[in-house]
Amino acid sequence: MDFQRLILFGALGMVLLLLWQAWLEHESGQNSPARVSSSLTQPDNSGVVTPGMTTAEPTKDDVPQAPTTPNLSGKTGSAAPSAVPAASQALPRADRIVVQTDLVRAEIDTNGGDLRRLELLTYPVTLDQPDEPFILLNDTGVDLFLIQGGLLGSGHEFPNHHTPFKAPARNVRLAPGQDSVAVHLDWTSQKGVIYRKTFTFHRDSYYIDVAFLVDNRSDADWLGYQYQQILRTQVAEESSGLGFFGRLPSYKGGAIFTPQDKYQKIDFEDMYDANLAQPTPTGWVAMLQHYFVGALLPGEDAGYEFYSNVTQRDHAPRYLIGYKTTQPTSVPAGATHTLGARLYVGPKETQRMITADNHLELTVDYGWLTPVSSPLFWIMTYINGVVNNWGVSIILLTLLVKIVFFPLSAASYKSMARMKKMQPRMKTLKERFGDDKQKFQQAMMEIYKKEKINPLGGCLPIVIQIPVFIALYWVLLESVELRQAPFALWIKDLSLQDPYYVLPVLMGASMFGQQLLNPAPMDPMQQKIMMALPLVFTVFFLWFPSGLVLYWLVNNVLSIAQQWVITRKIQAADSKA
């Protein structure tokens, strides 16, 4: 029995160690996702033939290559390529259009009609800065994150994310009673084709509709393609913890979803090694970071190609991931047509993303224990809807888990109570057989068999809790709903460690209390090891999210109460016998 207990606690310790290692590897990017080798091609730095801009700079490769397009005009050749500013330059700026809704404050630059900046008004940077909103998209400094888009083709001039648009308004605000607000950007080609790019922001939503209106007033048919892409730089971030226990942000990089291959991560290393080129009928492409996401959701066209590219490879690489249509859109001379797309730029709020029925909720990555983590999250969400406190929700979830596993726990505690009752007999056997461990083990197993004691029964409560513990860990790490979620008193954020280490110390004390109810090991060395385990686990839990420590503490307290009641009942029954 002593040996089995040592194995159990050793295994639990190893689980915690591996958990820390997996966390750090996952968050630092060392645990690279599987490569999408079938969809990746070697980088092509040959330049791009895309009409639209007129500058003196040479063509560069941050605009995707248009698919081969049939020549509808009957003329040979194509329009002159648009020039793209040199990649080494900072992002060019022009006039800014500021848009404010109930949830976001966005900035759109007329140079390219890009979504350059987006602040999340209901998500403060920190609890100490409640009036300073979290900035998700940003086009300044070294940490770039913005969304670009445009049209591609030949035979005409096409606006891309370097085209100088004009806008009638500079400040747009969602007024009370309005459900949406639109921003219009206009550009006219030399052939007389009028383009209007429209961003539509909605109330109580992080979805943004993007539309390209093509008004073909030329004398030739128009044939073109649409593209949308995300530009992101990779910035090394320092740990906010101490040494081995340092806490780093979770996965930051690209991701795609296709009906064929489902959800795939494509990290910065994948993009740098080879360009993505994956055809798909639908899906989405995104850039992820801790708690937040920028995603591109194609419209209802016939087909797409998800792609990636890296510019400035030798100096501050800029990573591009996006999509382009693969079937051309035709607009006859004198006709108009609108090409649409959709963006999601905001927090990974599961309920908001799941309602769109596009599997965008998969960006909330709970790892290999998703089948356990997802139900736990939904149960907690339901409970929180009633009690309106995530800490209380964790406590009630713990109680619910204990109720579900009560039969197994009760059986194990009964076994441990009988084991403790057998301690005097075990001590006598130990004295009788001395150093003959084989005979001692044989005699001990005979007693177990006679008294109907399962020597492994005491392992069940902890073994059962391990997958629930790890699953809840990922829920606390990945669920933005728990970001800055307060509990009570000094616990202002359940996703962060206890600032005063009160909960870890109480957890260690509860673990020590559990040991007092369990039979002590016969070997003095084992006794010392067992007595040291609460201290060891307290140290581990110092840097764990306080919500996770709260779960384990409540679980221990409930286990102590349950075990104490069962032990008293067995003692009472024995006294009557």
C-alpha cells in the first residue's frame, strides 16, 4: 500500500511537471503545431503584377498574385502593374477615419482602406487601468497587427491595400438607436471604373462586414478577384513570472479552418519556412493571440485559396496570411456588382463566435482535453449566468464534480478507513517479519483479501481529479470570459495567480489535513516523503491561476468532510459490533 501511494503521488507530481512544461512550450512556441506540408509551397519573391497604385517604388510581394485571368477585351498584354512601397519602409499613413461603436473604436486609413487600429472598449488593459482599452489592431511600433484587402486582376486597374482612397467622413459614431454604421471609401480608375469599399460595424458585435462595389463605367467587361489578408509581426515577449514558473502568453500565430482538414495552426515558423497555398470551398483564416483573434471569413463565392507570405525576411519579418477568390467575378460594361467579405476582430467569446455557425469557436483551444474542457466551460457558464460570479461558479462546479463521482470516492474512502483501522495489525506484522519484505507483503495481502480491502482504492479520488484538473486549467488559461474575472476580497482576477499566495497555502494545509485522515506509511522514510508532499505541491500551486487553486482547495475540503463522515460511520459500526 505504501509503495502504491508513492507511485500515485509521484505520478501526480509528474503530471504537474509535464503540465508546466507543456504550458511553457505551448506559450513560447517551442511546441510547434504540425505543419501543413501538403498546402505549403516555397516562397515566391518574384514580384506581383497587380494594377492600382501609382508610385515610383518598385513592385514588392505583399500583394497576392492574381489567378490567371482570360483576356475579355480581345487585346494583348495587360495593364501596367501597380507599384508597392518598399518593404523596408514604415507603413505609409494618410487620413484616418475614426469609427466608434458600443464595443470598439477603430481607425481606417485612406491609404489602402486598411483597418489599422482597433480598441476593445469593454476590455481594459489591466484592472488598474480600467479606462485604458485593450488595443488589438495596431500599425505603429514593432508589434504590427492589421487587416488589409483589395481586388486583383488584369485588363483594368484594381484597388489594393496601397491605393489612395477618398472618404467623405472622418469621424463616424454609432448613434443611440442605430443597429449599424457604415464607412465608405472611394477610388476611380483611369478607365472610369468606380470602386467603393465599405466597412459596416454593428451594435453589440465584433463582426465587421466589408464590401467592394464595382461600378463598371468603362467600355470593357470587368473581371477580377478579391483578397483579404492579415499582417502581423512576431515580437518576443518576456516572462511575467519567475524562472521556470514564468508565465508567458499562449499561442500567437496563424490558424485556418477548412471543411477538409478542419482546424490547423500555422505558426510563424511554418510561414517562414514555406508559403501556404491551400484551395478550399469555404472556411476561415485568422491570427490568434492570448484571449483575442483577428479572423477573415470569406463570403459566398465559389472557391478560395488560403495563402501566406513573409516580407522583409532579413529584417523584422512581416507575416501575411489571408485568402483570395479563385473564381473570377465578371461585371459587364455599364453594370455594377458587390463583392463581400466578413471580419471578426475581438475577444474569443465562445458564444459570439459559435452563433455564426462557422466553427470560429475552435480558436478557443483547450488542447487534447477539449472533450472534457468544453463541457466544464459550458457548465460554468450556465452557473455563472445564475450567480454572476466566476469564483462561486468554480466552487459550485467542484461540488457538482464531487457529486458525480461520489460513488467512486465513497468506495475509496471506505477502503482507506479500513486501511487505517488495520494499522495496528500492520505494525505487528512489520515487527514479526522484520526485514523480510516478501513475507510481510504476502501476509498483508492476505489481510486485505480477508477484510475485503482494495489497496488501490485510495488512489481513485486523485486519479479521477487529474483530467478534470488539467481540463479546468486550460479553461482558465484560454477562456476570455475569465480574464479579469473577480471572485472576492483580494482575488481580483481568477486567471492570474493569487497575489498574496493565500489560496496556495490553504490548499497545502488542506492537503496536509487529508494525510492525517489517511493511514500513515510504515516506512519512516516514506512518512517523511509523504509529509513533504503538501509543501512541494504548495510551491507548484503558487504560480497557478487562482481559479485553479480555488478548485483544488474546495475539492480537498469537500474530500476531507466526506472522508471524515465515512470514517466516523465505520468507527461507529465497529463499536456496536
